[in-house]
Amino acid sequence: MISERANRVKPSPTLTMDTKAKEMKAAGIDVISFGVGEPDFDTPGHIKEAAVRALREGKTKYTAAAGIPELKEAIAAKLLRDNGLTYKPTEIIVSCGAKHSLYNIFQAILSPGDEVIIPAPYWVSYPAQVLLNDGVPVIADTREEDGFNLDPSDLGSLITERTRAIILNYPSNPTGLAYDRKTLEAVGELAVKHNLHIVSDEVYEKLLYDGAEHISIASISEEIKKRTLLVNGISKSHAMTGWRIGYTAGPEDIIKAMTKIQGQSTSNPNSIAQWAAVEALNGPEDFLEPMLREFDRRRKYLVTELNATEGITCMMPRGAFYAFPNVSGILGRKGPDGEIKDSSDLAMYLLEEARVALVPGSAFGKEGFLRISYATSMENIEEGIRRIRGALERLQ
């Protein structure tokens, strides 16, 4: 018998689409994948060498559950250097990726029935993780005409006596939104007023364009910092998705609870990856500028081409590596299997007819949109756009 908890959630739509695309590729079908958010750049050489050194030096044993001291020190130095934030090692925990960090947070702060406010569009795992931890996701809808910016007054209207936390994700997956200081100050004031936690997922922090500045909400004031659980990692910034290293910085009592939970679930993150992460955070970042420059080139090309496609409009994202085009102008048309009623129908049609994999907006809490990752080659983007247009032209 399957638990009620497991039945609350559905498989990740992003990973489901990626799995189907890989199955088609394995069957010899040429599929272009715009689905998973994974940099198509290799992990920098000096980081890989640090992992090799760790292997040669026999650093392959269990570590402290919350991470090696050297990595905690590197994280503290990074937060001070990049974000102007001071944290002690006891206020930091290293986990098996930022997704694991988030899960541990909800394990630590939620009791049955506690509510968590989640702005939509949202990353697909936020509501699922809240549900898995007996919480109640409360969705704060945002509007495309406002740039998907969070309206603090809308947020305030959703706060109840059961509200426990607010999730922020910026730069955003899926929209590429980057919050400004005014918005962050307003959200922080609400959290202080209502004694709420702020779960701030800043894993795309390094991926910003057009002069956009990343401001960690914890840096705005000491009162806001006391309520912030800052989540970050090295997967996106250092092209290290498979290494599975993420971290949380926050109040010592919550970090202690998360450490206890992690000690009884996964124990420590991979020891070799931790030593590689020390080098990633302490070492040079000269690889970042050319990676950003290439992402920027793809971003501009993709969004320009999407806006030149009949039935599609698309905002220019300011961060991360996703475009979130509005495809409502296509819905209602007919394909071989009938009417394209929603974004899921459209995504499946494009996979089957265009051999292009992307993710429906409904997975992110926003119907009428698609998410396209441009963390793939320009050649794939150009061919993908050609295929998408061809398939759309065949709709009636």
C-alpha cells in the first residue's frame, strides 16, 4: 500500500519530459531538448582537479553530517564577499544539492497544516515539497503584464494565522525574474511584521544580464536576516549539477534541526564533491564571464525568434537560462489528435510532431505558457525554433 503522503504529489513534470525525450533518443529519434535546467558547459578544470586530489588523498570517508569545516568556511567567505552577509559555521549546512536543502528546511519548520506562500509561476518542486512535509501550499499569482513581479499587497492578503513561510526564488525559474530592492524590502517587512520565515532560493544568483544586480534579501536588515533561510549551491553557477552540493545559511536553531534531520536521512553529502566545492567557491571564476556571454547571446536570439513566431509572445528574462513564452494565441487550434486545449497538450504535440521537448506552463502554476531552457547549443536553439514553427504551421 502506498502512503497518503506519496499520493499527494505527482512526478516532476520537468524530469518526466526529460525522461520521455531520452527514451525517444535511445530509440533513435532525433529530439532536441529544451526541458531540463542544466548548463551545457563542462565543470571547470581546476574544480575537477580538486576532486581528483581528494580521491588520491583518500578523502573518501564519511564527513560531518552538515559538511566539512573547510566547505562551511568557503561558503561563509562567499556570502561575505558576494552578499555582504556574515554567518558562523554553525549557521550553515551543506546538503545533497539545493533541492535537498529546501526539503530539509520544510522538514524543520513545518507542522501539519502550516501554510507556505509560493509566488506563481514557481519552480515545480516547491508545492510538492510543502505537501510532502504536511504543509499547505498557498499560491500568490502574479501577472505577465507586471513582469511577474510580486505585489506585496497581494502577498499580505494571503497571510493567515497558519502562515509559516514565504518562498522567494530569484533569478526565477521559470521566468528569469530578478527582484529589485523595493520589492525585497516590502516582503521583508511583511515577514518581520507577521514573524514569518523567508525561504530565499538564490541558486541562479550568478546568472544575470543587462546589468541586473542580485540583492540577497538577508542583506537588507538584521531583522530580516534573522527570518531568512538562504539557499544556494554550485550546480548552476559552476556547471556542477551532478555533483549535488547545495547549502543553507540561516538561524542557528533551524540549521541545528536540519542537521539532525539530515543525519537521520542522508548523512553527509558526497565527500569528494565537497572538496571540489571548496575549490569552486575559493578558486577563480574566470570561466563565468564567457559562460554568461554565451547564455546572453542565446537568450536574445531565442526571445527575438519566439516573438517573431505567430501566436507567441515572450518577455525578455533578466536572469537564469529560461524563457517563458505566452502561447495562449495557439491554444484552441487543432492537431492530428484533436484540439490543443492547454499547455500540456501543446508540449506533447511539439514533442511528437516537432521532436522538441519543453515543459508546459501548468507545471509551474501558469497555464498558457511554456518553459524553454536555453542551456543548450545555439545550433539546437536554431533548429528547435525551425521545428516549432513548422509544427505550429500545421495546426488548423
